[in-house]
Amino acid sequence: MTNNPTAPQILTTTFPREDSGRSTLDRYYWQAWATTYRSFELLGAYLKNPQKDTPTQEWSLICEWHEDFVTIQGDQVDIYSVKHRDITGEKWHFKDFLTKGGILHLFATWLLLERTCHCVVYTNSEMLGQSVKQLRQATEFFGTKPASNVSQEKSAMKVVTDIAKLTLEEHRNRGDFRLPDDLLIRIEADGALTILEDIIRDFLSSLRLVTDLPERRSTHVMTPSSPVRVCLDALGLPCLLTETAWATVESMVRQRMRGVRNIAWLSGSHEGYRVLRSPDWLSSSEFEQLARTLTPRQMIEALRRCDKTGIEVIRPKIPNSSRNRLPANESPYVKSEQHPHIDLERLHNNVLITGSPGVGKTCLAIEYAYAGTKAFPDGQLMVDMQGFAPGNPMSTDDAVTRLLDQLGENQDTSGETKEARRFRYLDIVESGRFVIVLDNVPDSDSVLPLIPRGEGTATIITSRRPLSTLLRRRGVTHIQLNPLSEAEARELLTAHLGANRLAAFPDATDALLRVCDGMPLAITILAAQIRRSPDDPLSSFVSDLADAEGRLDLLDLDEPYSSVRTVFSWTYEKLTPELQEAFVLFGAAPVRYLESSAAGALLGTDTAGRRLRRLHDAHLLRKRADGRFQMHDLFRDFATSICNHTENLRCASDKGNERLIRHYAKLAREASGTRRWSGPDVDTLLETVTHATTRGQVDEARDIADALTEHLWWQGRSIDCADMLKRVVHARPPSPNPGIQAHLLRQLAITLRRIGFHEASAEYAEQALAVLVPEPDLRSAIESHYVLAVTHSYANRHELAVPAYRKALQGFRKIGDRSSVGDALNGLGWSLAEIGDTSTGLRYCHQAREIHRAHQDENNEAADLDSIACIHHRIGNHPTAIEYFELCLDTYRRIGHRPNEARTLASMGDTCMAAGDADGARASWVDAIAILDEIEPASADRIRKKMTGLPFEVGTHPDGSDTF
């Protein structure tokens, strides 16, 4: 007999150096799954052993002692480390596996327990890098001690040396891992790694890597039936109990994993850890709290109780009656098309609803919770975690207290830690079928510990932040809410005020809905504001909409939760100072859309893109499909209000807007004539011109207007173009360069002529000539004569147009501008034809076409073709006219000039009608209407009148336009 202590004695009388408990909820559940799996393996082997009643075959499993769990069977002790590797991350690599994978911690434990135990690492399959596979091969080599194999031995010894080096490195870094002092002295005295390598070789011979466990996301739906059924068969229990048996033992394991965490308190006990293995303690009241040990006897008794009851009997008690703690939902409620039908039973049972303040997240969450009352009959709970209210958000511990209160289970439990109370809450809701609404969650960390596992309970979470960690770690159905559509917003306001009241004031209704911009909170506050004055017409509320302050005041009922200004402020105050400034500058900017480079100019920083993304994450900005960022109109009003009342932000906004205008002017100059601007680009530049002329940045306004004018013509936005150019030509101070001022006046004259304001067009063309009188500029004067000539021809004053065209033609020839010579010839030919000289007119128009074709100027060649077609129409040569119209039409379609394509179709319809081809006329007019409905609805209506037989006179002009 020897007096040396056995491995179990060493284990149960030696206390761990630390016990950090659960690190994450997911890891905890996966660890419980792995421990349960091992428990059934041990029980199955035990039940099949005919000598199971002998002391050497008895086993016990101890949770959370030294490592994740320990098994004792006779004198054999195995300590287990359970380490999960997320499949979305990188595979285990050597250093990672030794440090984060727990190998070094196991090594330290093995040394602490006097090298008497065996060590096992559990991890999920397919997550081993190549270097870790070599480690596994080394453990197999030293563990099985095969016949000499030089290659395998060399590889295994390299692993030993690498581990030895890393061990010393981690010790010197003074982290969690420390070598025993006596061993360190021996190593330093030896001056080499030989001693440490010998010890590591022994450690590897006792180490086993189990790497075929499933990924944690699948364990909540996967019961490993094979080891469970082995146990059920041995006990003579039906295999139908497989699921219940697994759940029962897993519950027992989880209870044992939730034992005492305070090692200092436990080690202070007179008997130490041995009390947990004393039969005297098994029936004591303290045992339920202290015990971490699972034995075959306990498992067998529990499984036999399952057979008698058919249910899991170790689950916590569910409250006796269903508890509905949901508030009444807002009424009326309008279901939006962006509110998907959620079947909580069929999904992951976790729903995250995100969106901006006031967009209806809480309302939707409560609707879903009420819809799930039948499927989840044990209770409906709700806690507002106040993540965006004034002050600090609710802590996870306080949320647990509130939830236990709602369950009627928050009795005073002496000595219960906050962690134990949270586990008790999880046990209750995981054992029943509940719907839990966690509202206004500030971040992922505060809510992850509250989410139960399994499919029995549904959790609905709302937040103004994306909660990316929650989405990454848990199976969550994510719904991001946006403002209501125009029809849905109208439906909601109608539900509050009644259709008759809105119908009586349609214009006022439209204006009020535009202010709310689809935000449900704003609509409900507006409705309440209007209901407070039942005798006032809706039109009386429109007077408050002139500025940001008036709009915000209208949506303020003098109570915090009924004021958009106050509700928005709670989110604004949670932002960092740099994000607050970015929010205000964006909202107070003169433009509605910003991309990253423009935001950089506005904010004056290279990190503008990051700040925009942060505001987007807070749902204060929306990212459009084209990559630009946009702010809701009410947020813009709120930002403008803050800017107006905060001196430093107002100064920052002024400087930012100045930089932004310079940025767009530079962009316009660089892209002039080479870029096709998109719709949002055009809107942004138009807004910039308006603001630039207001604040005195007139030179920048002129640059943008000059670059944008022709593009607006091509888009059929001549009215917008005229408004823009009027702002620029009347801005003060005027340009000191007469040539620039004359150029802008000519552009305005052309634009007004395009929309049929011929008298005003002629006046601006004459002004262009007038500003050149003190300092004549030959080219500018020639071009002004040409524009005046075209204006006269559009006004059917061809007798005035012909001499103006001749002056322009003479001037263009003098300066050698052949392309412009072609323009003048085309216009002169058209006017000559209109006053009866059709043969000369046709000759000039054909000459113009040859010049433009030689210069590859397709747009002006198309205008020449149009003039030729119109002259043939005038002299009754309709087939020839249609041929030229078709050539013209092909060109406009090829270059994408939709307004002129529509006008050519309209003129070709007139020619077809004159030729007696009513079907051809109708086809051309229908095609023209399809285009004009988008860009010039009034012109489309004029063509419709012709199609119904109403008299309407159309005259087509040299550039392919008509007198619409």
C-alpha cells in the first residue's frame, strides 16, 4: 500500500486558481450541450458494464471545477475544456489554440494537479488550421507511442519545442498564464528548454483533442439520439422519450454549471470541496445551491421519472396563470406593407425591429406580441430598457428584476447573486411559452444575456441602433422600419380625423402630410393637435408651416413623449460631440442629398464618410440606392432649429456651407460638357445655386448654372432651368465681365423660348446685346444676335428673324466658326421658308446638315433634318417629310434627347394626319405623350386634345421644338 494521494483526492482537495464562470451566453449553452453529451456516453458505458456496481466503475461528473467539467472514475480523472470556434471566423491557428483554445490553461491545471490527470479538449469540427492538426498528430504520437517513425517523431518534437517557446513567452507577458515558481527556477538553472520540453511531452501524451462536435448554432435543434437511446434501451425505457431524456439531463447539467462561483468562499469552508462528495450533504438545503456533481444514480432516477410522467420534471416552475404585461397598443393602427407577417413559432423566435425615433417600432412590437398570445400562452412580458430616454439606460440586472416582477417571481432570495437571479429568470421563460418585448434597447451587450435559448419563448427587441453583435451571434429576424408611404400616411391621418374633415381641405391635408413625411409619431401628434381645436379648419394649421420652428411647434403637445422635438433630442444627446456637429451641419445644409466627398467638404474632415455611417447606424440618415445619404425632413427641421439657437454650431454651419458650395462649383467646372447629371445631382445643384445666390457666393452660382443649363434642357426641366438662371442673372453683385453676363442672359433667353415665353425671351436676348455695348465682345455679340433671331422665329416674327440670322451668319463666318455657321443657316432657311421662299430655305437647311455632319454634331444635324421635314410638310410633300422626320427621330433616340424626340414625334403625327394616315398620326402622338407625361405634362395634354379632334395649331421650329 502507498500513502501517496490518488488523483481524485488531489482533484477534490486542490482549489482552482480562478473561476471566471460564463463568458458568453452562447458559449455557456454549447458547453452544457457538450457536457450532456459526455454524460450520456459515460452512462451508456456504465449501464452496459456487467461490473457497474463495483467501486472502480462508479463515476461522477463535476461541472465548473478547474475546467469546464471533470470526470472521476475510480482513480482515473479527466479534465475537459470546451472551446467553440465560430464558423464565420478564422480556423484555429497554433498560438490561438494554445492561448484562447485553452491548451495552456489545461497545462497549468495539469501541473497544479501534480500531473495526475488526463486532459481533453472539445471543439467543433472543421475548425482546425494546419498547425493545429499537427498538434493533434503530436498528441496521438505521444499518446499511443507507436513504433519508431522518424518523420512523425521529428514533426511531434517540433510541436513540443514550439509549445515550450510559447509557454515561456506567455509567462513573461505576465498574463493569466503562469508557470510554477519551482519549475521556472529549474528551467533557468538549466539554461535550455530541455526540462520544459520533457514536461510538455508528458502533457501531450495525456492530452486528447475531440474535434468532431457540431457547430453551436445547430445544437439547439439537434438531439444526438444515439447515446441517449443506448441509455434508454439499457434501462428498458421507450425511445419516444429521447427528446425528453436529453432535455432532462441537460437541465441537470445546467443547474450544476450554475453552482457557487465564489471560490474564496468555498475554499474557506472547514471541509473544503470534499463536502460536495459527502453523503451527509446530499439531503441538506445547501446542497441544491452548492452541488456541481452529476452521478449515474442521479441520471437513472431522473430518466425513470421521465418514463412515469412523460415530461421533464427538473424544469423550474412556471407561474400558475398567464400574465399579460403588454400596454394597450395605439389606436387607430395602420398596417404598413413593410410590416411582414411574422409567425414567431416558425422563425428563430427572436425578432429585432430597428428604425429612427418615431417610426413605429414599439407599436409594431406590441402588435406582434398580441398576435402571438395564443401560440405563447404562458405570458406576455415587456420592459422599456430606456436606451434613448434622458439619463442612463436600464441595466441588464434591473431588466431581470422587472421581468421577474412581471412573472411574480421576484421574491427575496437571501444570498442570491445577480447572475443567479438572471439564470432563474432564464430557467422560467425557457421552461414555458412566453412572448417578451425588450423595448428601446441601447446595445447588444445589454440584451444578449436576456435572450432565452430554444424555441419555447419568443423575444421581440426594438432599438434605434442596428445591434450588429446581436444579429451576428443569434438567429434573429431583422425588420428595419422606414417612414410610411404617402398612401399609408394618409390612411393613418384619415383614421384619426375622419375622411370628411380631410376631404373638405385637400390642399391643407397635402401640406400637413408633407410636413410629417410618413413618420407615424408626427402624424399622431398632428392629429391630436388638430382634435384639440375641433372647430378650426385644417387650413388654419398651414400657416404654422413656414419655417422649421413653426413645423416643430405644430408637432409639440407640451409633453415629452408627444413632442417630436423632445423625442429627437434624446437620440441627439446620446451622440458624441463630433456626431452632433455632423448631424446639425448635414440637416442645416442647403441640399437634401450628400455623398461622401460632398460631406467631406461640408464637415471639413477626411473622416466624413465614417461619421455619415455612424449617423446612418443611429437611423438619423438613410442611405439611398445610389450611395447618397439623405435625412428625413423633420430631422432637418430639428437640426436647423439647433443650429439657429447654438452660436458655435451656426458658425460651423456657415463655414461648412461655404465649403460645400465651392465643392459643387469646382465639380461643375470640371464636369462641364462631359457629364450626364442624374436626377439627385441636378436637384442638389439647383438647391446649391439658390443658397449660393442668397449668401453672396455668386461666382460659384454662375459656374454651377452654366454647367447645368444644357443638361436641364435635355431632361425637359426648362422651367427649373429658367428659375435658376433668373436667380443668377439678377444676383448682386453682377458679374464684372460683360461676356459672362451676356452668356447667362442668352441662356435664359433660350430657356424661356423653350417654354413658350417668347416676349420675355426676346427681352433677355436684347439685354445680352445691351450689356456688351460699352465693351463689345465680337463672339458674344454674334451669339446674342443668333439667340435673338431664334426667339423672333419662335414668336412667328420671321421678318425680324431673317435680318438677325443674316447678322449672326456673317459674324460666324468672320470668326471661322463653321458649326455655328450651320446653326445660322438652318435657322435662316426655316424663317425664309416661313415667309414663302421655300426653295432657298431648303437649300440653306441642306447646307447646314452637311456642315453639322462633317463636324459629327448629331444634335444639330437632327435639328437640320427636322427643319427639312417641316418645310416638306409645309409644301405638301408629306412622304418626304415623314422620311426626314424618321431620320431625325433615330438621331434623337440614339443621343438620348428625350424632349426633342417627343417634339419630333408630335410633328410627325401632324404630317401623318395631313397625309390622311390617322393610324400613323395616332401612333406617333401616343409615343410622344408617353415621354411628355414624364417631363412636360402640359404639352402631353395639348397633344391629347388633338387626338380627340379639338383644333390645335402646331408649328415646329429649327431646333426641333414646337410652340407648346
